[in-house]
Amino acid sequence: MASTSIALATPRAASLARSRSSASASASTSATSRVARRLTARWGDGDGDGDARGRHQQIAASSTRWAVDAADARSISTAKEELFESMRDANRGLDASDDALAAIEAKIRALEALNPTSNPANSALVDGRWEVVFSTAPPPSNGSLGPFKGTAFQEISLENGSYVNVLSIPPNDWLGARLVATFAPVMNDSRGELWTVTFDAVAVTLFDGAFSPFAKTFKDTTRVWRTTFIDAETRVVRAARTMEALTREGARGRKAVAGDEDDCVFVMKRAR
């Protein structure tokens, strides 16, 4: 009888164990859900209070890539090839005719329409050093300084919210310039495209930065930048007029708002 009782009790014990395990898993899942809901409520859309550095980190961490299928990848590759071919004789935009500039602009817009990255201005892809291969911006951002021509780079840190434009003129970087700025995402920008860029200082350098014969600091000089395309290798940014210029012109009927009208464009490739 004892052995029969044990044999009959074993399935029942197993059933009780399974029930307890299921209840424990359910409780764990419920607890996890509560934590997830609290985190969602805490961070939400990333628009809560906090310093600029924390906000940059939150946005970069939450930035996600849209899925790019094979057809999209081919379209992007083709658009890039056509754009870079159109820029081949433009000397980074410094020697382009009006007709060439119009043709390049059309190719840029074709690539922008294929942007594969959500929240592009704040994507982790932005971090790093970018070579300016074409621009309609003024010196030194376009790669020129007086009669001298070189290569401009943008060095960006999302974590610090910092931007440095570095101009290098050969041979041996004997002449150069550094334009230093900070940036912050524009609040309530649902597309995640806009930065407010505040320029701090610019300096002309000699002999690879050995000394600087000229430096200037800025006071309340800002631009609104719009990132219109970014992937692992290519980045396109449109820079609006300075907010100060927009404000002054507002009296003449021009609306002084972020991203009002594009003033210049940058096409960049990731620097090695």
C-alpha cells in the first residue's frame, strides 16, 4: 500500500510543481512589465528635463534604424554614385558653375528622399569625423581660406554635444582653421532632424596648429542644422541662416523660425 500511495502521489506532486513554476513565471513577467512601464513613463519621448549631455545620450541610445531591403539598398547605392559623379569636377563646390550646382542639388535631393535612418540628427551614426566633399557654405567650412584651398572636416561628439570644423590646407597643414561650436536637438522636432548649433570661436592656425595668428569668439551666433540623410558612410546636412539674421529680417516679412529656408548644404563621407 505504501508503494502504491507513493506512485499515485508522484504525478500530483509534479503537477503542483508545474503550477508553482507557472505562477512564479507569471509573477516575474508581471513585475518586469511594471518595471518596463515605469521606465517608459520615466523616459517617455526623451523630452523630459535634464542637462544637454543626458539628453544627447538618451536620444542616441533610443535612435533606431529603419529596415533597408535589397531594393532600397540598390537605390541608395545608385543615388550615391550619381551624386558623387555629378560632384567630380566641382572641387568640393569651390569651382562649380551655376548649372553644375543646380545639377548637384537635384542629385542631393534624390539621395535625401532615400534616407534610411530614423531620428537622423541624433543617430549614433553621427558620431565621429566626417570629410566635407561638397558644400555651398562660406569659408572656412567649405574648405577654403582666402586664396588657399584644402579639405574641411567635421568632428562630432553626440555625448558632449560638441562640433568642430577643421580646415586643413596642404602641404603639411601649414595653414588651417578651427571653428568650435556646441549643439542641441530642437525640442518638439518629431522627425529628429534638427539641431540648434551655437558657434563659440574660430581660429586660424599655422604649421599644423603650432600657433594661431588670429582668433575670434562669437556671441549668441546660432544656426539651425537639418540632417537629411545619414548612413554608415555618407551624411547630408542643410544649414539654415543664422537665427540672428532671421530675426533681423523678420521685420521685412521673413518668418524667423527654425529650418525656415536652407542657406547652404554639406555632403560628407566618413573620414578614415
